[in-house]
Amino acid sequence: MSNDKSRDALSDAPIPQRNNSAEVVRSGSPLDIVLWVIAIALLLLATMVNQHLPAYWAPANNVWVRVGAIFACIVVALGLLYATHQGKGFVRLLKDARVELRRVTWPTKQETVTTSWQVLLVVVVASLVLWCFDYGLGWLIKLIIG
């Protein structure tokens, strides 16, 4: 890999590199399956808390108690998903994506405006050409049919 691609586009600071970027996540263990089942059950529970919890628990008549219960279910479910091998692989993917975003050379405002006007012009010209083609075919069909 060349030195140009291992440096930040803006500050020319070195970007940390990993030896094996295509790391394969292990298929999982029985514990992962249990964690997935519990997390999915908690997410399903979070969808039903608002409707069913007040019938079984009196403090849940307060909307903020229900919001807290929903939030707690979601946070615990995400924590359990993070504990799986797939969750760790997903977090690694997000970190690698952040590193890749640092390598992007973003266009300037002037380049963005110029390119946007060019795209708008091409869209208008293409729509006019298609409209003329449609109008011509309509006229030809009308001429043939009578």
C-alpha cells in the first residue's frame, strides 16, 4: 500500500493500519445463539410495553415509566447483541468505516455547486429531448390512426 493512501487527506496525519482488514467473524457459539434469542425477545418486549404493561403494573400508567422501560429493553438488547461475535464484528466494521472516511477527499463548496448545476442542466436537456421524442411519437401515432 502506498504512503498516499495511508495518510489523512486533510491533515496529512498517518492513519493507523491493521494487518488483516478482511477479518472473518467466527460463526458463533451456543452462547451467541442464547444472547441473540434473549435480545430479540427484549426487542419484541419493547414493542409491546406501551400497550400491555399498564394492565399488569400500576406505575406503568405514567408515560415516562413506559418510555424508561422501552429504553431499558432496547439498551439491554443492544448490549447483549454487542457481546456476540457478530456484534464485535459489526463494531469493527464501523471503526474501519470511520478510518476509510478519513481518507476521503471531500469536494470544495465551489466544486459541489458547479457539479450540481451541470447535473441540473443535463437533467433539463434530457427531459426536453424525451418530451420531444414523446410528442413526435404521439403525433406519428395520431397521423397513422387518424
